[in-house]
Amino acid sequence: MKRLHVHVSVDDLARSIQFYSTLFAAEPTVTKDDYAKWMLEDPRVNFAISQRGGDAGIRHLGIQVEDRAELADVYSRLQRAEAPILEEGATTCCYAQSEKSWVEDPQGIQWETFLTTGESTTYSAAPARLNKGRPCCEPTRAP
């Protein structure tokens, strides 16, 4: 079953954790010095916040899948969307090991599609083709 992913950049992590924990009636499933994530079932969403520089607001949206079959299905939809795709492949981002691809919608909003394969002790191991100065592991611009 797929899960919507939302990543928001925040100015005050502690205050934002308190706000979203109250809003969701749940504590984060992951908490770091600069990051927090809620894996909610109702609504089914992977909601993440980070304090890593850059403007506050929505960083990107995404679709997280649970297995390789779902990943293949979502990748095939991306190809039919007729937008350039950045196939990042295996990577470390947001304290997790993932396999992912990126695409921009017609308004320029970045969407990632990904399968989480494990945890990581580091926030990012961004490959050279990604802008390491970005607050998250997002591509520099449209793929």
C-alpha cells in the first residue's frame, strides 16, 4: 500500500515537533537534532520536517511504496507523465536508505517516488549530481 510523503522545512524544530505531535495525536517515529518524521496510519502519510537551512515551507511531495512491485508501478506512471525523470537509484537521504526517482510537476513542485530499504545514521550521502547545499536531498532543478 502506498503512502503520501510530505517534507516541510521549519524554522523552529522543537516547536514544530510539539505542534505536529499534537495535531497528529502521535509522537514522531524518528527524531534527530535537525529532523523528525511521523509514519502515520490515519491519514496514511510519511510526514517529515527538518531544520537544515533554506526557506521554511513545503520542500517536496512524494509517494512512498512498500515493495519493488509498487515501485515498478509508480516508475511506469512517471514515465507516462511525460516529464523528465531523475532516476537516483540507491541513496541515503533523511536518515534512511532508499531507492528513488524524482520528477517535477507542471508548476515546478518536486515529487519523489521511493522505496525505503533501511535506516541510516547520517542524513544524506547525496551523489554529486545532487546539490549538496539544499536543505534536503532534492535535485538542484528539474531532472
